[in-house]
Amino acid sequence: MRFQMIAATLCVGFLFESAQAQTVDMTGYRALPGLVAVSEGGSLAVTWDGEKGQELHARFNGREWDPTVRELRVRKEGSEWATLGRDLVPEFGVTTA
């Protein structure tokens, strides 16, 4: 639940520039303890403190209208990163009554 809230906030909070430029607009970003976000090579890389000494990392595609999660990783403090997934594309469903 905590991861979903952070990921949703980051996805909504950052504005992506044109697809040709592939840069992430970080003008509204304000650093917080335990949360680091950087624009790297046309993507948004976010690392944050998890629970029980875990550190989490997500890299989002920086292209407009492409919600691909390029990489999702986790590790215990001081150990190797374990990759949970790569090139993940969310699926959205709409239900109407």
C-alpha cells in the first residue's frame, strides 16, 4: 500500500516534457528524507526507504504518454539489489454501471 501511494504520487507529481527531448521536468521537486528522485537519461529514477531496513528503487520511462516502469528493484541495507521486474506496463480497466 505504501509503495502504491508513493508511486502514484510520483507519477502524478512529475510533468514530462516532449517525447523528442526525453527529459523529466524536476522544477517542482523538493527532496525529502528517505526519498531521492533524479532525472537520468530520459527517465525518472526514484529510490526510497522501505520498511524493516529495505531500500526500494523504481525507474519510470520519461516519454510522455508511455507509463512503462523500466525497472523495479529492492534490497536490504548494504546488500545486492534484487530486480522485481523490468519494462512493466500497467493495465487500466474501467467498469461502468
